[in-house]
Amino acid sequence: MNGRLMRKITFFLFLMLPINSFANDTIDCHSANSDVGDSAYWAEKSIDLFAKNKFEQAVKTVDACFGLFSYAAVVMQKDFNAKNSKAPPSGKVNRKEKKKIYANWAVNDVSVALWAKARSLEEMGNIELAKIAYSQCIFLSHGRAWDPKGWFWVPAEDCVKRGRKLIE
């Protein structure tokens, strides 16, 4: 499959993801804290709900706000791909690298939210939808997530591992 066709398929999948029965209009997608951007608030909320085993609510949260942030993430990732940009590091990084990683806000936040959605769907037994969410997460290979323990991890790498297990 050529690269152009693959990009079109991926973009189509991104457009289709929020169209499912979990969407909920009562979820606030905007941060009340001026120090936390809207997409970061959304991603943090999604991860928090997943961590609390509130899987259906995590999926609803991702779906409710996905359309606000996904386009920027896809454009950012496509730009990285077009320029053959080296992926940001993971693990512990210096202040300069941390600042560069945070500049990729859309790819970071959307990849984390998709990871939380995919994991939640898998926990709920919705394997086919989980596969789709994992594949979308994998596309955002430049996304990084901050672990409160002091290091960055790569949602796409975990999505590859978990998605592969669902296919085998």
C-alpha cells in the first residue's frame, strides 16, 4: 500500500472515530485552570477516568472532545512525517528537550486520550472499537505523555504492543 493511500485511510479513520454511541454532549472540553490548556485538561481527564476504572466515562470524554483537537494532531504528525522528523525522546529528558516535547501539544494530548480510550474499550470488551482506537494512537508516533514520576512515555508504543495482542 503506498504512503498516500495510507495517509488518506488514516485521516478517514480519524474523522470517523468520534461517530459512535459513546459520545456525550454534557462533557466540558474546556479547562477552568488558565495554567492548563484545554487539550491537556481533556487528556488528563481521560487518563484519570481510565485509572479510576471509569471506562465508559473515559470513552465518552475522549469522544466528546476529540473533534476539537484531532485535526491539529493529524496536521502536526503529518508534518513530522513529511519532514522525516526524528521522534522526541522518551524517559528522563533535560529542560530543553522537555520544552520541545511540550510544544507538540496536539500530538501529545490526542495520543494520550486515544490510549485511554483504546485501553478503556478493551477493558469493556469492545475489542473491534479498541483495535480502531489503538490504530489511531499508533499513527501519532511523535506523541509523548508525562508520567508524574518524572519521565516521558510513548503512547503509540504501548498501543502497538496492545493492539498486536488483539489481532493475534
